[in-house]
Amino acid sequence: MYHRFEENKYPTTNIKIYDFKKQIEAIKAAELEFISFDQLKKIILNKEQYSGKKIFLTIDDAFQSFYKNAWPILQAEQIPFILFVNTREVDARNPNYMSWDQIREIHKSKIGTIGGHSFGHEYLVEFSREDVIKDLKKSHENYLKEIETIPEAFSYPFGEYSSETKNIVKELGYLVAFGQHSGVIHQKEDIFELPRFPINEDYGKIDRFIFLINTSPLAYNFFKPENKLLSNNNPPNIEIEFTNNVRNINCFTNEGGQWKQSEITLLDDNWIRVLLQKEFKSRRGKINCTAKLKDNTWGWFGRQFVVTD
């Protein structure tokens, strides 16, 4: 997941073009296949069989720096991607964002897909149900006017969602939705909580990037709590039933305000409880679990919570 390109005063959401080019070369050197959104749909919605790892590039927010610095590279290499567009700033002709003409250029290309990212890019979990629907429908009006279609994929602003937000996104016709929690997509994944690895200046260094593109999914049967919005249940009681044996798993969280290895207990060979000792202090509580798999790759599972007062 990318946001800005060569906007170096925003290191937490920016990637330097030098590093981006190295990442593209690393994917090609590993002989991994870039796939389009249509190909992703066939895999996760139609459950079509596939072999080997696939790479699906996502870009959020439609910043002008994507169009100026990254789009020419993807176009030259014919690498497919999805661009999630929040429409308010585009409609207002904010110079930091792409124009509708530029977005139409992406939409009409053979490699770019436009995704939904709301109208105002607000903290939707703080909105009433009616206001969330109003915001998303406003973006739909913009999409219909400018590209003559409503996107099939949605990206939650800030990666934040609650059970109600998910349900609204489903009700409004989206087929899938992406968060900002780390992980590898697999065919048993909740299609309205699809994970992505955030890539920025800190987390986009080539050694880490090569590690990430070689990770595998830690497929799971259930995760609780189902609602990722925390109010009076912080810290949450977390249980995860994985598909396979995870006796060697380790889980890391930002409980207490800093990243640490959190205590877990095994309820079964494939079932764990994460024993958080402290509350999440920041707005977004995160958990990442990893385990060495039989094929000697690292399996990865992640989720993000939203903490409200």
C-alpha cells in the first residue's frame, strides 16, 4: 500500500522514487506476478485456483505525486494497480491531488483500476450510520459523473472500520474492502477486511521489502472480537483460530503505547488467546503475528483496532 511518491516531508506516507524502483525490480527478480483487480477478484471471489505468489499494488488518496512520479513508471512497465480516490479534494481542484482528467486517464488505461475511498476521507467510525451513508453516496455521485461507474473495491480511510462500517460498505454494493493492517491475502480471508503491507520511507527499505514479498498468509478460521472498534473493551480479549498448527507463533502488539512481544496462551494446536496486559494508548491498536512455516517461509497475520474515548 502506497500513498505519496517523492514527497519527502511526509516520511510516514511517502516512498522515495529510488526505493520504489528498487522494489519493482525486487518483485521482478523474485519472478513474482503482478496482478490486476480483475485477476484478484477471480482468486478471492470466484475461488479460482492459482499457483505461486501474486503481487497486487494499491495506492491511496490520488495525490498528484503519484501521477507525476509513479504513474509513468507503472505505465512504462505495464504494471497493474488500483488507485483509491477520495473525491472531495479532487472535486475542489486541490493542487496536491490529481484532477478528474488525470483520474479518467488511469481509468481508461488497461492497467489502472479506480477504487472507492469515500468523499471526505474522514474518520468514518465516528460518524453516525446516516452520515457514513451520506458521505459514501456523495462520492458515488462524483464517480458516476466523472468516470461513469461506481468502484467495486473500497479502502477504509486511515484503515479504520467497525462492524457497522463494514456492513454499510457491503450494503452500498462494494465487492471487497481493504484496511491498513499488515498481512497476506488468501482465499479464506474476510473480503471486507483485506490486509495490505503499508510501504513508506521507514518500512520500505529494500531488505525489509524483500522479506515482506516472501511472506505467506497465516490463514485463520475466526478472529474475535469481530468488531475492531474499541470503546469500553480496551484492551480487547483476542482469540484466533488458525487453519493450521501455530505452536511456534509469536504475536507483537503496541499495547501500552510501544511495540512489544505480547503474551499468548495456546488453547489448541491452531488456536491462541492473546493476553494483553495494558490498554492500547494510541488511536490505532495493532497486532501482528508471525510463525515459521514448513516451507521455511514466514507466515504473517495482522489486524488493526480503533480506540475511541
